[in-house]
Amino acid sequence: MNDIRRSILWVVFGFAMVLIWDKWQVHNGKPATFFPSAKPAVTAQAPATAAPAALPQAGTAASSSAVPGADATAAPAAPANTRLTLRTDVLALTFQSEGGALVGAELLKHSQASGGTDRAVQTPYHLLTTDNGRTYVAQTGLIGGAFPNHKTAMQLIGTPTSLADGQDSVQVRYESAEVGGVKLATTYTIKRGAYDIQVDQEVLNASGAPVKAQLYRQLVRDGSTVESQTPFYSTFTGPAVYTTEHKYQKVQFKDIDGDKANYVRSTSDGYVAMVQHYFATAWLGAEGEARENFVRKLADNLYAVGAISALPEIAPGQTVKTSARLFVGPQDEKLLERLAPGLELVKDYGWLTILAKPLYWLLEKIHGFVGNWGWAIVLLVVLIKAAFYWLNASAYRSMAKMKAINPRIMEMRERLKDNPQQMQQEMMKIYREEKVNPLGGCFPILIQIPVFIALYWVLLSSVEMRNAPWMAWIHDLSSPDPFYILPLVMAITTMIQTALNPLPPDPMQAKLMWMMPLVFSVMFFFFPSGLVLYWITNNTLTILQQAHINHRMGVPIKFNLPKFK
């Protein structure tokens, strides 16, 4: 039983190695070996004006079974696809006359590149774009006949270019010509300080007969991953669907390729979204509006997620109005919670959300007090260690007892190495005499692992860490330490922590256990500074507590180093 604790640690170590190898495979463009993930980054081949080659054909209800070509129902495009850029205090939005689509969005409060460079020379982050081989746009239109859609030439009504001083909102309106007896007008209303855009649409029946059409709203994105991903850690990139009944459902690009996408099709609430590290877009439909969600592949490395809503029958000369909101912005948890139920889930904590959300809440409260995200991380780890103090104390007391009797165990194993049965009996006798539980130092630590994994995801997923300085040379907690000082400190603290623990009786195991700090050091050279800072703080507090408990129990503080010769 003396080796059970070490066996568990070896399982954890082995699992970490599997994850590292899996991420390395994905990073090098190979299929994931153990844990398949989204398709590796590939440069989008779609041109700047690329649009979905197909949309669901309307029947009596929204359907995704028939897929006509987009141009088949489109009016001839204008000779020049003109564009308009509108600036607010937080967004620079680019609209185009073709379909009145939103084809560009710069987030003025977030820089294009992380790394903590001078904010005066930083370029705003481009979320929606059709430049540099990328395609990421928001589109809308009608189906069910030869009606206006996202390929139809539209006329801009007015030419607003910015949100004027003292102005709370500004509007951009596009109107189509009559197509199939129907006119479509789309009005975007952008408010000061807001990342959600009100999208009001009017469908006018200019024909002499009743018209039944359906309205679609979609987000189109290439399948490339974001620049913040590394071979050692990654976050989800791709479509997501949320409904009250089935909650948050992510759809991997590879599942769309294989026609294996699993999500709720028919609903009357929720949203559809495109998600990536730190940022997201989402169509927020009106509550109670029946719609058909869809996710599909449009072309090589081009995907769409959207929803289709059936409009009521429109009598000749009549107009039907419908509204939705389009979110384009950062994964600010407090902001997302205010906008729509479940929208905060685009900030994906995975299966540990139940632990991660309160940890983020506490981290945010601490930041409000200290005003620095780096020191907020340090103080949060201190609070967590304090909360687990007695649990850790129990573990370290057990480890101290094991360390005290370790010479007896080593001598007995050497003496009885040819008699395993008697060795086991003698070992159990020593445990009973000394009142030592060989698992006493393991279970308290295992209980805390989910909490620290949840904190890991909080720090990895929070956009607040992006370009957030800590002190001195650390100007961006979301980027690796440029001078590798923090990873080196982390490696040193990890080795000190390892040295304070009893050595495994097997010399080979002892040597291999000392390889773990080196392996983790390599990983953390590529990790964001905020994550490394969190790990250093945890290691330092662990060393101090372990040394304190050893001192109280009369166990000398001794570094246990294996013999490498």
C-alpha cells in the first residue's frame, strides 16, 4: 500500500503526457490521437465576398434538407459592392451593400495582438473580417422563393459614419429593390458602449398576391483556429447553440464535416453563436419566436450557424416587422449575463463550470479591490489555500509521518526484497505501530484538484487577462513571459516541493519522479504568464505549509535527492 499514492501520481503524470502528445499532434496538422478536437488551422480559401453556397429551402416549415445555390434566388448584384464603416466608442463596424451584411467589426477597446505593447500603437482587434484570407461575417435574408437575400444588392439610406458626441445611438438602414414581389429593409441600431446591435427588419409584399416567406440569420466563419492557441493548450473554436431545454451545445468543425453535428434544431428561445478564444458573436432571437437552427459546411473550410424563422403570411401591400439582436464582442462574463440567458456560457469552462463561475466571481471581486489582475490571482490562490488549510495540513502530517518512517521502510524492503509476502506483512505492521495511513497524503490533495483545474480554466478563458499588466516586465498576463523568468521560478519551486517529499523506495521511480518538474517546465515556457503566476503562488504556499508542519512534528526539513549515478 506504500506505493498506492505514487501510483496515483503516476496516473496523473501519464494522463498529462497523453494530453501533451494529443495537442502536439493537432498542432502539427495531424488528427488527434487520443482526444479529437476541432480541425487544425487552415487558411480560408473563400474570397472576401464569399457567401454560403446554399441556404435551407423553405416549405411549409423551415427545413435544411434542400440546398439551392445562393445565386439562384438572388437579384443581380450592383456593379460595385460599396462599403460603409461606422464608428462608436467601442466598435468600428463595416457594412456592405450586398445583402446589407455586416462584414467587419473592430473592437476598439481590445488590441489585435496580445503581448502588452504600447497601447498607443496597438491596432484594434478584428473580429469580423474578410481580409487576409479570413472570412467571418454576419448575414441575413429571405428564403421560400426568389426573394431578397444576402447576395441581393441593397441601397444605403443615409450615410452615418460615427456616433456623434452626446448621441446615444446611431442607425444604419439598407433597403432592397423589389425581388419576387418582395422588398426587404434591414435597420441596424448601435448604442453607445454596447456590443449588442438591434437588427430590425421589414418585409413588404409589393406583389398582388399573398406571400409566405422565411427569414434567416446566420454567422459565417472559416475553420481556422485563433492565434492564441499553442500545442500545449487550446480552447474551443466553432459554432454553438443554446436553448433553455438543452442548454449550451458546442459543435466541432470536424463533426460538421462528418455530418455528425448534434444540436437542437427546433426551438423558440436561446441563440446561435460562433465562439473563439476570448471573443464571440451571436444572433439573439426574440423570445418565443419559433425558429429552426442550422449548422452546416458551405465550402472548403467555410462554415455557418444560423436560425430560420417563419414569417406570417403577408397580404398584398402589407409589411411584416421582426427584430433580433446581434452580439459582436468580448467574452465579458458580466456583460454576457445581462444580455441574454445563457449567453455567458460562450465563455467555456467545460465540465467544471459549477466551480469555475464562483471562482471567477471571487477573482473579479478581488480585482475590484486591488485594481491589478496579477495581484488578484495571487490573493485568490492565497484564499483558496487558506480554505483548504486543514485539509492540506492533514495530508502533510501524513506525509511527514511517512517521511519519518521512510528509513525503516527502505531498510525493511532491502532486507526482505526476496520475500515479497513477508515484506508486505512487515510494512503493514510498521503502519499500524506508527499509526500511519499511506493514503492519508493522497486523498486530501485529490479532492482539491478539481478546484485548481477550474481556476486554470478561469484564467485561461477570461478576456480580462488579455493585455493586463502585472508588474515590471510582465505587461500581458495572457502571453508567455518574454524573459522566461516566471517559468524558471515555477520549475525551481516545483523541484523544491518534490525534494521535500519522501523518495520512492525504487531508485528508478525516484529518478523518474524528478523528471516531472522538468516536463512541466517545458510546458510552462509556452503558458500565459497569469497561469504560471498562479502555479508559482500555489507551489510557494505549499512549500511553506509543508515546511511548517514538518517543523511542528519534529521532522527535519531535508531535501531528498535521488542518486543519478
